[in-house]
Amino acid sequence: MTNNGLRIGVFVCECGSNIAGSLDCDAVRDYAATLPDVVCAVKNRYTCSEPGQKEIKKYIKEHNLNRIVVASCTPRMHEITFRKCVSEVGLNPYLMDMANIREHCSWTHLNNWDGATEKAKDIVKITVARTRLLQPQTETEIPVLKDVLVIGGGIAGIQTSLDLADAGYQVHLVEKEASIGGIMARLDKTFPTMDCSI
Amino acid sequence: MDVGRHPRVNLLTFSEIEDISGYIGNFQVTVRKKVRFVDEAECNACAECEKVCPMVVPDEFQLGFSSRKAIYMPFPQAVPSVYILNESDCLGHNPIACGKCADVCEKDCIDFDMKDEIIEFEVGAVIVATGMEVYDPTELDEYGYTRYENVITSMELERLISAGGPTEGHFIRPTDQNTPKRIAFIQCVGSRTLNGKGNPYCSTICCMNTIKNSLLLKDHNPDIDIKVFYMDIRAYGKGFEDLYQRSKQAGVQYIRGIPGEAYENPTTKNISLTVEDTITGSLEEHEFDLVVLALGVIPRHDTEFIRKNLSLSKTEDGFLMESHPKLRPVDAPTGGVFFAGCVESPKDIKESVTQAGAAAARAQILLNAGKISVEAITSECLTDFCTGCGVCVKVCPFNAITGGDAKLKIPVEMIEAACKGCGTCAAECNFDAILMRHFEDAQIIAQIDAVLDENPMEKIIVFACNWCSYAGADLAGLSRLQYPLSQRVIRTMCSGRVDSKFILHAFENGAPIVLVSGCHFADCHYIDANRWTQKRVDKLWDKLEKLGIRPERLQLEWISAAEGQKWVKTMNELEEMRIQVTQEEIEHTIKMLKEDRDRAERKSKAKKSLTDLIKKEPVKAIA
């Protein structure tokens, strides 16, 4: 049990056979359970799926978890998924982190069962170490002014200005030359319809 | 026309951005509206002033093929439809040397005392639509542009065939004002070159522009002989191939081969081209009345000020870099800034209009929301530790840190909305006075410790930036590329976050090899934060060498999101280095780094006690 208030849950994903086919997910889960401040370690078939996410939410509530590690794929894929998942049961989304045991482990060490298993354990350990120090974060909101600046009065600047002005926004269109029109105004006819440029 | 009349468009022509600063949702803009000497609201374009003006100068709009006066209308359809007096062409107005225009103007709208106007306003979003320039072929001596009058550019041809042009659409050649009967188009002038002249990229519009012009010329005169010399005809867009076929059917000949040189016949002023037809393999010579160089498109050279003030970066070709080449092609990497048109890459009119619409829509998402939530991965100044030295202000790629005064000990201020979270400030701060949220020092140190607390000799610490190198590693995995087990990745948002102390900490705790990896220079998602990574690693290499530690144990690699192969190659190379590192070497490293740290601590303690002493007993301290 913990004495610093930390209650970490580790969720090891098999990703079908994508992870479980190249390393021992049970061993990774059992190892995770021994790490400091980890109060529960769970293995899922697909953690990102609806049942997988339900499991995370269930454990957060039942075990009063306040830090989550998902050992699965790259955070570039599912960080937002799991942040949203934990926040739905009231946990700050920044208290979840991911251990990438798929792209950086199971897929790149396909024929080394023991080696990949040990590496996956290590990756989980590193992530748990970081997760213990994660802090809740709040995203700040800032106001956005309604006016727009368009720099350049060629065909692109003109079109953008008209669209924005028609949509109800005040547009400041700044053109360096004495007239708008840009390079297009110098063209005779234009392709592919052969109509006039001005 | 509509844009000049729209009630919600404040049209500022003959105006330049004097200053632009701020961040997403809140930009401050200063515009210099240059003096026209003609009252924009009053001028009714009666043209009386132009008639009396005695000064005759080349007309820029007609590319010098005709003339204009010192007071003039840029072109008949100009918006606003207002005259302008060019100060440098005018005989002078201080004191007034001529003043005929002012005398004749019935509405009294010519005012020689008019001054530049400074206009300030604030906006929530900025659309950069500064466009492009056309390549100047003068440097390509082989075509003799400017030496041979009958070698003209595609832009000049546009004026010569335009009904609004200097000849009112009567197509003539410059030397004898006769209508040319044999015309050559040379494609890819200034594009797709690798010899240092021109640019390596395809300008995308020149093929279709030539095809269009060939058809217009055939419309003028069906018997005209037109030959187009090309590398490839890129008629890729909707309706393009159809136009290309029509041009061929009209009798335009397409010859695959770019002429090596142009010669002028001194008597007839006709131009001969020698070319190898790469389809038939034959060497040919052709004579023409007129040669048109189909010019490529280049980035504008006068937008550097805007680029720097908005913290935008360029891709290798010099056009401005978008947020993502496929998924965010309209957004600039700087929040609240969007691209429209050729500023981002060469485009035809349809593509420019499409992107303009997209930019307007993207901007509206922001404007319509009225507020924006900023990701919590931003930096925070720990004011108790900040000395106000300003290093962070200097390194921040987004101008998100301001203030700070070392003498007055005023800490810096963070503009959270402008911070993108690269963490370079935290890495460069010498006083641990910046907290990088979600990528805190303690969190990263904890990861390093967790890597090294068991079997450190067997592991390589790899710092990888989120956007490129980490993604490159992901791609290696996705491609099922195999590499040694030794690497342990620590992800940061940018390689700029990798503090020297992380690297030294890793070595002091037994790491045999450390890799810092990030985006290639032009690709850095934080503009140029990785330049600081490079500088930092350079310094560390010197330091390690001085301490008798092999600098090559610290590696730096730029690996893009597309370079899974490079990731694997790097991992294999690192593994070879790792096995050569001995236990003795690591023990020596630990010893040297510990001693160095102790020395530094003693030094800073001594300095601190001296400062304390100066505070308490200044006289004694000096003695």
C-alpha cells in the first residue's frame, strides 16, 4: 500500500496479437503490480475499445485510482482517447500517461520473446516513475478578437477577405501596391476556362 | 471590385505592415498608409491631372512596354479607382516646381502636403496572402534575355496579347512591331534546375500557362507556327488535359527537349534555338520570330519582416511552411495565422481561390469560438529563482517571454497564450527558474533514473521529440523494422527541451550512450528551437572532451517522422558504440562528472557566501 496518497493503475494492452504475439503481457502485468504506488495492474484485449475504456473507468472508481498508465501503443495514436476516458470519471487528463510497448517494442523485436518482454517491463517501469510525479493541469482559455487582418490583395487575399467579410467579420485588407489585383491582374486570359483575369 | 465596396472590408492600399506582434486571438497591428498625394475619398478619376502632367515614365503595369505620367491610374480597372502621384517621378513639390495637376483638379483633391498615415488596430487572426514573384531569367545568359529583344518572358507576352495591353491586343514583336509568325515557348525557365541557377522545384503553373497562351495565339492567327520545348507537360488538373489536347489539335507542336542556347540573327533579329529532341534523339535547329520564356514562380523577397514577426518558417524552397503538409496545409505553425495563395507554394488561380476559402473557414473556426483553450503544456516562471537574465527571452521562438531585468532583479513574464510548449526556455535557464508543465525536470530525471537503476550498461538513453523523431521510431515499428533491444526512449515535445543536466545526469548514473534526436532544421515544429539543441550539444561535446570523456558517447541525430529507416540505422550504430563502452570507462565518467559537479557547487557556494557577506558587512567583504 502507498503512504504518499498515490494510487496508480496500470493497464496492459494485448492489442490482439500485436503486442501479445511478441511478448508476455501477463508477465508485464505481474511485474507492473510490483512497482511502487501501483495498486492494481490489469490486462486487456484492446484497451482502446469500449470495453477496455469501461474497465479503466471501473477500476478508477473501485480502487480510487489517481494516476493511470496505459501500456499499449504510441501516445501519438491514443493519448487523446485515454485522456478523455479518464476525465469522464473525474480524473485530471494530465494524470494519465502511456507506455509505448507496441511501436517501440513488440513490433520491433518480433522474434525475441524474452528480450521484448524484459524491455516492455522496463518501459512500463520508466512510465510509472514519470507518472508518480505527474501534476494535474488546467487548460486556460483566452479571448479571441473578432477582427481579421489579411496581408496581400492578390486573388487569394481578395477571396479570403470577401469570404470573411460576408461571414460577418470586420476585415482589414492591407495591400502594398496602389491597387489590389496582384499578379493575376496582369494576366490576359486564364486557364483552364480562358476567361478574363480582371 | 466587390472588396472595395464591402462595408466590412477596410481596404488599405499602398500600405505596408509597419509592425505586427501578439499571439493567437490577440494581434496588434500597425500599418503605414503611404502618401498618395491624392485624396482617396474625393478623387473621381476624371483624368484631367494626367493630361497636364509633363512627366513621362515607363509604365510598370505594362512591364515598360508603354508609358505613364507621374500622376496616374495603376491600370484602368484599379481598385480603388483613384489616382496616385509617384513622388520620385514628379518634378517636385517642395517647393512646388510644376503643380499643373493641382491647378487643374476641380475637386481640389491633390495635396502636396499630405503625409504617410499610421493606422493601428487589433485582430484575432491573420491571413498571410503575400503571394509570389516571377523568376528573373537574366542570369540564364544562354537564352539572351535582355540581350536579344525578341526573347521575352511569359509575363511580357501576357501584356502583349492583352486587349488592355500596350498594343491593345495587336500582337507584335519588340524589334520591328511586326506580327510574329513563328513562336517558341521554352518551358521550365527557372524551375526544375539543379545547376544552381533557378530553383529545383516545379512551379506547377507554367505548362498550363503556355498551353493557354498557345491557344490564344492560335485564336488570333490560326496559321501561326508555335513550338513548345518542354521536359514534361504537367497537365494534372481538372480540364487541363482537355486544353492540352485542344492545343495539339490546333497545330501547336510539342517537342520534348530544352534548348541549350539561343542565337540572334543580327540582320533579321530572328532567334535560333538548338535542341536535342529527346524522343527522336535528333539534334535540331529552329528559327523563330519570337521566343517566350515560360517563367517559374519564386517566393517573395520582401516578406521577411512579416515572416519574422509572426514567427513563421520557410521550407527548403523558400515558401512559407505550413503546420502539416497533408493535414494542416492552410494553418501556419503559429496559432491564429493562416495561409492563402502562393505564399505557401506555387499555385494556379483555382488552387489559390480554394486555399483562400479554406483559410477563411479555418480562421472563422477560431473567430467564431470567441475563445481558445491553450494546451496545458506551457512554461511557468518560478519568480523566486528568476534573476531576470533574459536568456529565455532570447531563445523563445514564439516571443512568448517578455521583460526581465538582471540589474533590477525583475523576473521575466510568460505570455501563456503564445507559449507552444517546446521547453527550450526551461532547458536554457541556468537557474532552474522555469517550470515546463507536464515535462518537468523531476519527471524527466525520474525517467532517466528508472532506465539506469538496473543494468545501465545494457541501455541507451534516447531523447526523442514528439513530432519527428518519436514519430520516426513509431514508423519503424509500424513498418516492422527490427533493431537491437537496448534503446529506451524519453519523449519530449521538442529536442529543445533536453536540458544539459539531463544528459550529464544520465552519464553520471552510468549511461554508456545518450542520443538526442529531433526534427531536421527546416522541420522543427517550434520554428527553430532545435538550433538551440545543436548549440547545447556542441557545448556538451566540448565539456565532455575537457573532462576526458569520449564526446562521441553523446550523439545528435535529426530524424524525421518519415525516416523509420534512419531511426533503425541510428539504433544499430548506437548499439555498436554501446558494446565498446567498458565498465572502467563508465566508472571514470561517473568520477569525472561527480568531481566537476562538486567543483561547481563549491564555487557557487563560495560566491553565494560572498554575496551574503557583501549584503551583511560590505566593508569586511571588500577587505
